[in-house]
Amino acid sequence: MDGRAAAAADSVEVLFKPLRAGALELSSRVLMAPLTRSRAALPGNVPTPLMAEYYAQRASAGLIIAEATQVCPEGQGYLATPGIHSAAQVDGWKRITEAVHRAGGKILLQLWHVGRISHVSLQPNGQAPVAPSPIRARTKTYVASGYVDVSEPRALRTDEIPGVVEVYRRAAANARIAGFDGVEVHAANGYLLDQFLRDGSNQRDDGYGGSIDNRSRLLFEVMQAVAAEVGSGRVGVRLAPVSSFNDMRDSDPAALFRRAVERLDALKIAYVHVIEGDTGGARDIPFDYAALRRCFSGAWLVNNGYTRELAVAAIGSGYADAVVFGRPFIANPDLPRRLRENAALNPPDPGTFYGGGARGYTDYPPLA
């Protein structure tokens, strides 16, 4: 091995140093992102044995953050996504956490309420989806008949909001029963908590709208409730400050997310998981993530388009504590090994990302 090769091998080892995030002891800094795959069993949106095989294959990640999982029936926005609000769902997830733990991994559950990103065909009794304000998003979702425009939402009444907090708390309790090592609250990508945060979707005039403190109130209340249920050191949150995904925008994201992260820091949660740039798209949207990180004392997780080289630079420089990989984990169940050895990556098949069976899900080959 020549000098440059030895230096490269040494540098990549920063990805494989253990990390303590709150109460979570992680074996490496290479983490698996929550990835919607739409393979829950219908009816009931129940996790399946095939999902257990999928996650166990990827247990070499320093941490698996399992796919976004609806906290209540009203929280569903896409066909065949799993829930964590029924006994059958809890039992299904229990088989998955046991499989991951047997394989030596750790796994969190991402708690999800889609808010306005839904369709009446997915809602109980065909009712309208809920949102902070009755503003229809210019986007589509996936239902039994294919891709359709999302439905017109109705605004949550002020007296309904404590019930929203409660369904997150119950979901966190169910995740604990199912054997998860903790939970991540999904407050990104244009879903309910993100809708409350940003003034492009939140035009309320009550205590949950208007000022930044009011718009971040629901997120703070949900995080308080979840942390009280499972312990703050086992709770993370996902944010996407400048992503336009699902028709999102805000007039001053720097001020909004600085204040939101300051409030989260007061809860002493384990980590913040930030999507840099546009979700699944451009990373180069101007935003001072380093300034945002200075507002938080816990672990800082970064995501969106990270390569091996970018990950080494981010961890090696201290810019981030861990890198969360999404699509590379779809096609490479042994991604940590491939990164360590600088091995070629299997290309993913986008046609099998959502729905279906084992093809494009559990049949990607590991290294020999």
C-alpha cells in the first residue's frame, strides 16, 4: 500500500469510530436513513416478515432509523406504509426489532403524521386530511389507483391539538413495547410538524400560528411528550430547513430553525438529523448549517447526497457527528463494509423502490 492509499484508509476510519448520542451507543458514524418502501401488509398496514429480513440485512449500520411510520390512522398519506397504533402493528414491528438485535444492530422508529399530504381514500371514513391551515399542497401521493393529487385539507381546531400530541406519545410508548432502541420524530419534508413550523403552510391566528415560538410550539410539545415516554436520550428529530419537498417554503428559515433547535436543545434530546438542501435533490441551497449546529449540544446528523469522500470530510473536520445514508443502503445492505473497503456500490432499481415483494428489496447481493 503506497502512502496515499494508506492515508485514505486511515481517513475513512473516522466513519467507524463509536458515537454516543444521548443514551444511544452507536458502533459507527454510518447510519441508515428512514426509507419509505410501501411494503406493509394490507389491510391494516402491518409490518411483515419480509421487512424483518430487509432490516436485519442492514444491521451493520451504526444505527438504523426505520421507515416513517404513521402514529394514527389519520396520519397515513401513502399506500401500504406501516403504522404503530394497533396491536398487530406493534407485534409486526417486534419481530423486526428482534431480528435486527439478533444481527447485532440498533434500530429506532421514525414517528410520522403526514398532515395535508394525504388523500381522502386513505383517511378514516373518507374524511379530509388535517393541516395547520386549509391550504392544499401542490403535490401528489400514491393510492390504490396510482398517483393522484393530494386532497384539500381542513384546519385542525385548537382544541384538537392536544389529541395530536397524545397520539405521538402513544406511538412512542408502542415503539418501546415493540423493542425499538428509541424514536425519531419526523418534522421534515412537508409533513404535519413541518407544516406547523413554516409560514407558507401555517397561517393560523391562534397560539400555534404567527410568531416563530407559536409555530414551533406543536413540535416542542410533541418532543416533550415523546421524551417523557421513552427518555430524552433516546429521542431524535428530523428537520429540513430549506427543502421545498411537498410544496414547502418559509419566509425566514434561518430564524425559524435556529429558534426551533434552541428549544429542542433545552430538552436534551439525543440528536438532530438535518436534511441539507432539497430533499433528494440539490445540496447547494444557501443555508448556514454550522450556525444551526452551534445551537445544539447533542449529536449532529447530516443527510442528503453524501458520498464516501463527503462523509469522511464531514466527520473528520468535526462538521458532523454522523452521516445518514439513504438510497445507497437500498441497494447495498453491507454499505458500511463497502465504504470501508472503497468497494463498488450496487446500483439501485428505482422501479422497485415503492411496493412489491423481495425483488429490489431483499435480493441485492452483499460483497463476497
